[in-house]
Amino acid sequence: MLIISIIITLVITGIIGYLSKSKVKTSKDFTSGGNKLGVMGVTSVLMGSIIGGASTVGTAQMAYNRGIGAIWFILGLSIASIILGLFYSKQVDKKSAETIPQVIGNTYGKKARTVSSILLSIGMFIHINGQIIACTALFTVIFGMSITKTAIIVVCLLVVYVVFGGFWGSTMVGAVKTILLYGTSIICGILLIFKFNGIRDITSVLPQEPWFNFFSGGVSSDLASGISTIVGVLSTQTYFQCIMAGKNSKTSRRGAFLVAFLVLPVGIVCTMIGMYMRIHHPSIIPSEAFPLFLMNYLNPVLGGVCIATVLISSIATGAGLTLGIATMFVRDIYNQCINKKAGDKKQLYILRGTIIFIGIMTLIIVITNKDSMILDWGFLSMIFRATPIFIPVFAAMFFKDKIRSKAGIYSIIAGPLASLIWILSGLGKINSIYIGLTISISVLWGMSKFYKSKPAIEDILHR
């Protein structure tokens, strides 16, 4: 019954993703739903993109290893959703940009737009791999399949979810996922607390250190985890795309706030599950903590739906990121540098072809990195999304008249380069977020201030 329940749930959502193609008439429908979404539509697509395998399987995995400190990733997602609603939603009414690199290009020029699109795509691609690795952990536990076969199935599902309906596919699958995921989290939380006495076991068996220390990994490192998540989300095309799909700023703001409220229970439950499994199953592979809980402690039918929901969560998040990369490639690189006269139908073909290519590349990387820590991919991705994008975008939105356009491209390159050098020097991935952001803001502020009294010719022409 468990496997039948999983297969039925996956097939239903796959059909929904396929049927969404009927809503796609233009490339704009494919990339942003034609900017027609209401509050529930924005909530569905943002929730579908922001909560995935890293937030569920990855959080339980980290909680299994170090306790309550695993909550930092979810806290970062919740805070980021609030900021998306407060500030990014204001861009909806302006209708001036479809991608984050367009925002950058409007302030810093075409070169900055192209470079930011490439770097942001790399960061998002890193995160897709983490989502797929989370899925493979579920499949291998349930079906006993090899990593290679599992990865092929998961990547094929990812492509199906988005290649036909694009943004509408993400929205419709996201709606199903939101309902299932939230229901799953509440049910698991209730069972864990009242049926299995989870809170009693966790508090009575596990010692204070490190299991109940929010900073068990070190204050600097754990704060960097939260900060990297926040700025990474704010620097990601997928989430910007979700906000811009709302029919107006008020709609997008309410949707983002609703997501901020919904993600917290999911993270809390997954953290509790990881700690509970540490007590009762101390010898399992940490990445299998969440799926084994669903298999061993829930009714087979309910467990099947829950497992399928987590699979859908991981796949839908990866699909949303894939769509974001494809959108930036077509809008910021293909249309700007390769074929400026491409028609709408041609752009749709390129969008779908790019999605398939990303799927193939993801498959190759996942197969060769099957034993890596899931959240490591998430944090690494956040760093390489945030350091080239966050400061330049923030400045473009709020300090456009006070910065020099040429400073933008140097800031975009300097941030990730500094973080990469830091990491390669063996000084730690997480803390590199501080270095990258510091260098980025220093370059942007320093160059703008130095040339303040003598604007560059390109600045004048740009204005």
C-alpha cells in the first residue's frame, strides 16, 4: 500500500503539470503566468519553490547530526519571505523587469546584466543538485534502487513538471504540494507529540549540548547560515519571478507573508523528527532519517502520501529553479547577445530546450556526488547567489541615483571571487558569505564615492 500510495500521488501531480500546458500561449505565460496570479496563486508558486528537499529531508538530516541548530535554514526562509513581501513586491506595479539581471542591467548596463545572469544561474544550478540528492535519498530507501536509476527517474519528473506548462505548471503543482506538505507536517507533528511522546523523549534523553544549542556550530557560522539563506533567497530569480507574477503589489505582498507563516511549522516538525530518529535509530544514514520515520511510524497509505509529498516538494523546487535559469538565459543572454530578433515561438522552444539541458547536466553531477550533505549544497548555492547579486540589486532598487554604473559590474564579480578564494583557502564555506558581501559593498561604495564628483562618460550616457 505504501508504494501504491506514492505512485498514485506522483502520477496525479505529474498529470497536473502536463495539463498546465493549456494555459501557455506566449513565452510570458511560460515564464511568469502572464502576471495574473492572485494571493493563493502567489502563495502556491512561492511555497512550491521555496520549500523542498533541503528544507525537509535536509533539515531532518542536520537535526539528526546536531539538534535544534538545524532550524537556521527554515528561519532564514521565513525571514526572507517577509522581506520579499515588504520590498520586492513594490516592483510588481512598476512592470519594469522580468528577471533580476534586468533590474541590474537597468542600473549598471548590459555587461553587468549578462555577467549577473551567468553567475546567478551557476548558484541556482548548485541548489538544484541538492534538491535532487534529497529525492534520491527517498527513492533508495523506499524502492532499494541504485543511485543512477533513481536520479534518472527524479530528473525526468522534474522536467515533466515544468517543461510543458512552465510557470503555470509550477503554480498548479505548487498548489497541490502546499496543501499536501502543510497537511503532512501537521499530521506528523501531532503524531510525534501525542502518540509517540516525541517531546518527552527528545528532552529527557538528549543532553543540552549540542542538541538544544541554537549555536552548536558556532555563533559566527550559524548566523552566517541564516544570513546566507536570507540574502540567497532575495538574490534568486525563481523567487523574484514568483513575486512578479502577482497581479499587483498588494497581492504579491500578502502571498509572501502567508508563505513566511506556513514554512515555520514544516521546519519545526522536520527538526523534531531528526532528533527523535537520533534517539531511536542512532545507526542509520542521517539523510534517511525523515523517509524512515514516514515509513516506520505512519499508516502505509498516509506514509505513502507523505513520502510522495516530500518527493514533489524537492522536485517542484528544483523545477522552479530550473525555470528561473531558463528564463534568465533566454531573456538576458539569448535575446540580448545571441538572437535579438527571436520571435515568441522561438523563445518558447529555447526555454524548453534549456530546461532539458539543465536536467541532463543535473543528472551527471548528482550521480557523481551521491554521498554529499544536502544542506551543504543549499548553503553553497546561497553564497554564490547572494555575493554577486544581493548588494548590487539592493543598491539598484534604493540608491540608484547615488551609485556609479561601472562600479556595478566590478561589485558583481568581486563578491563571489572573494568568497571562492576564501573557500579554496580552507577557511570554511559558510563564513565566506561575510567576506563576499563585505567585498561587494566595499567595491560598489568605494568606486561610487571616489568618482562622485567626476561621473564617468558611460554614467552620463546611461542616464
